[in-house]
Amino acid sequence: MSTATRFDAAWLMAQQFPPLRYVVPGIIPEGMTLVVAAPKIGKSWLVLGLSIALSEGGEAFGSLPVGKPRPVLYLALEDGPRRLQDRLRSIGATNASPRLEFVTAVESGTVLATINTFVSEHAGDDPVVFLDTLGKVMPPAGNASQYGHDYRVLSQLKALVDAVPGSSLVIVHHTRKAETGDFLDAVSGTQGIAGAADTVLVLRRERQEPRGTVQVTSRDAKEGEYALTMSDRGVWTLDGGTLEAASAAAKVVRASKGVGASMLALIEEVNRHPNGVRPKRLRELLPEIGNVDEYLRRAVESDRIEKLAHGLYGPVRGVSLGVSEPEPLPDSHTLTPITPPIEGLGEALTCRTCHEPLSPVLAAEGVHAGCEEAVA
């Protein structure tokens, strides 16, 4: 019978632990990770691309350096050698590293031994195993509790990499059909599956659309959501090339879900102006949109953009796609007139249309931007 190891807080704080290591910087830490997605949206392409990057020491998602080459085992249990070869050619990996090995079939009840053999053989070299998919090796629960069964099976898989420091296991799994508020609830099966994992990635992409997002929650990594784009060759790349840019882009993807081309163009343009942009400028930038004011009104009402001030629109909660030329500071209708007066503007800095105070920035114009449009 094992005895629990007990230690006090003072002892714990005196320890020196090695820093957290990542399989993919900022997204997949060392340990056991679930990659969850609906069928046929590109999750196997995604993990194949990661397998190539890790075995060659390249860049994950086209821009995130993964460090030295690692031994990688890809259990491609839904594919055969011919399909794998076609996909490798499609993503441009014709000279793939021998560090990447494939298995396309395992006998029932042998997946634990298969994984254990590989990570043990490569102990000290930070091996990574991709299991595609969990459903191919999940034994039936029988009369046991489904939650307890799921948690026990996933815990056995996790124990394999926990026992070999530096090793990691990435498991591909399907989402449930129903949409849910919490993205973790998208994991098919009971909560025992997600609960046993160190990290969960939920990949989403609309059919026929190249752009998608990956949502990350982890015991170790920072929680976040990042925009990705899948090429027609099956290559997934991180939007913007950095996690920060991809995070901003993901919020734009969410804001533009289910909208038409004109609304999408307006939302993306507004998100390029972190300090806000005025309708007049948007009409110059988007001449193909006939009624910018109406689109702005609808975008604000649906919380896709924010109205920062009178006649000034910007990203929701500071989200932006980049830095553009600064817009004038928001007007304030509570400023008191400034003295001494600016020459040529009279004694009080007020708008000539609505007669309310102007900020010093707009003093020379003599009118709020929105009021100018109203009388134009």
C-alpha cells in the first residue's frame, strides 16, 4: 500500500524546479494534450504539420520555432501509407526527417505498450507521440461508470509521458455535435476526457472557409484563442505570425462570424485602427460600401465593434489587427471652454452646429466630425 508524500509550504518554496517546456511555444506545453475538432475540418493535417516541424526542428504553424529536432511517432490510425504520402507531398515535406515514424494500425489493447516503447526508447530526447484518433483505441466501458472509465483510460495514457520527463502525447479527438457556451464542453464524451488532460485545444473552422481559430486551456499554458488559416495544400499557419497578432485576429474572426462580405470588410478595417476611426475615413477606405453609417450602426448593435465616442468607432475591448495612422482623440461634450481663445474662433470653443464644447484637437475645425457629416 502506497503512502502519500507530505511536505510543507516552506520546503516547497525552497525547491528549484526546471522551467516549463513547450512542444509548441505558448500553445502546447510538455505533457498530454487533446486536440479536439469536428470531423473533416483539418485536424489531421494540423498534427501532421506539427509532426514535420518537430521532427525537423522547424517552425510550428509557419512562425513558432520549436527548437531542436525531436523523435516523433505519429499513430495515424485513420489513414494508410498512400494517403500519408500524398499529404506529405501536399504540404511540401518530400524530404521528411527519419526522426518521424508512422504507425497506421495497432492491435486491440496494445496502444499503451506502443506508446510506452517509443517514449522509453527515446528518453532524454524529448519524444512526442501523436495519437489520431482517441476513438480508434478507446475500449468500451462495459458496466463501469462512463465518466470513471474515460478518466481512467486517459489517466493511463497521461501516466506514460509523466513517467518519461520531456516526453509528450498529443491526442486527436472529436467534438460533440451540439454547440455549447464553454468550449471545453465541446469535447465529445464525458468530462473525464478533458479533465485528465494537461492541455485542451479546440480547433474550429467553418466549412469551405480557410480561416479558423484554436482555443487553448491548460494547467500550465496561458489560456487564449488564436486565428489560423489552412491553405488549399493543407498547411496551417498562424495569422500575423505571432501569438499576439493571432489572438487579436481570433477576436475579429469571432466578431465577423456569419456576416456578409461588406460587413466583414468594415469590421476588419475598424480593427486596424486601435485608436478609433471616423465614418468619413471609412468611406474613403471602403468606397465599395454604399452605406457605411448603417453598417456601423449594425456592427455596434451586434457588439462586433465599439462606439468609442461621438463619431468615433474602434475594436471591441481594444482588439486590433495592426497599427494605422492615428485618428483625432475622442471629442468630449463635458469640456469647459478654454481661455484665452484661439485666434479667429471667437471667445468659446464650441461646435458651430450643435453648439456644444469642442476638444482642443478639433478647435481649428470648429465642428464635431459627426456634426459635419450630419449637415453634409
